[in-house]
Amino acid sequence: MSRSSIFRAALLACGAAFALATHAADYTGPIFDAHLHYNEEAWNGSSGPFPPADALARMQRNGVRAIVGNSRPNEGTRTLAALRETRDAGVTVVPFVRL
């Protein structure tokens, strides 16, 4: 076995040992979702597959406390931002309204 091969094998072994030895602690803090598209296909006038109550429940379950909302048309974002349930859920909606 050549020196180059031995060096590469040793380097690979060290890298693998380091990767196995390091483990990031689980993050339990709040999440800011800076990219939520809440298009008409999602909420469809509150009768779509993800009506506002469902979307808010998902955010709460996953620790999302704030979003920058964008939708096509703007009504999805406006609906989420204006609901009393959004405030009650502790979620802040920053509307990113389309022109």
C-alpha cells in the first residue's frame, strides 16, 4: 500500500470518527418561517385542503411563531393576518403582498 493510500485511509478514518463523535443538540427554540406561500389552492376560501385553522394548528405544533406570508391572490395572506385565531395562536403574520 502506498503512502498516499495510507494517508487517505487515515484521513477518512479521522473524518468518520469526528463525524460520529459530534452531535448537535436538538433545537427546541422558536422557528421563524420566512417563506410561506398560502396560495388559493391551499386555502380555497377556507374549504381547501389547508384552511386557516389547519394551517395555524400546523404552525403551533411545529413551534412556528412568525411567518412572512405570500399568496396568489393576496387574499390568503390577508386572511391569515386578519384572523383573531392567528393572534390567539401566538403567530405573527408579516404580509408580503403581491402587486
